[in-house]
Amino acid sequence: MSENGQPITILSASESWDLLAGVALGRLVTSVEGHPEIFPVNFVVQRRTVLFRTAEGTKLVSAAINNQVLFEADGHNVAEGWSVILKGTARTLRSAEELDEAERAQLLPWTGTLKHHYVRILPISITGRRFRFGPEPERESTFA
């Protein structure tokens, strides 16, 4: 249980960013041709933004056309789990200054593909929750 005895704790923005910065795999949620799509991406947190690389294709096009996105990452151990959701605006980086800063993050592709494009998600809001694992509470009987 959390400090207040509840199995779910709402995290502060700072705690949420710290957890997000501690993992490398998340999910980009966007819209493609009017339908929701989700893409796993490896990423880094840089200056309280999310940075990922991508190749030409659906992620790049959808981030440019439908730049209002969600980004989610989570983690767990045997005792607890957490989930962080970032609502933001995706921008493809273009200027030399932006690209130089992105290169300093040393974000390498996980797959053997060329990923020339950097996308940065600028946050609108971030929310996080921590879940303490445990047994389900006793149910009250509805039978009299």
C-alpha cells in the first residue's frame, strides 16, 4: 500500500519525469487516417521533452500531420508498477541547432535500420500513477 494506505498513488510531475527518464521504451499514440495507432519507440528524455528517432513512414507522417499525440511508458517490479502518460505536440526537428542538441542525446536505433529523423514531443501535460500490488479486497456479498 502507498503511504496513505491506498493501492494507487497519483505522482507529481517531477516524479513522473524521473520515472520516464529511467526507461528507454515507450509507446507513441497518434491518429492515422482517422484511426488511432500505437507505435513502440525507444526514446530519451531531454529537457523535459521526449525525443525519439524514426525513419520515413507512418510515424513520421502522422507526427507531422496529427501532431497532437500521447506518449506512454511504464515499468514494474514484483511489488509495484507505474504508468506515465504525456500529452503533447510532436515536432520533427529541422534546424541545425535542434539537430545538434538531439545528437547530443546519443539516442541510437534499436533495430538495424536508418532513422534519420528526430521527433520531439513538447509536453502539454504529464500524469503518472504508481500501483502497489496486492490481493483483491474481500467483496461484500450482494446476496441476502
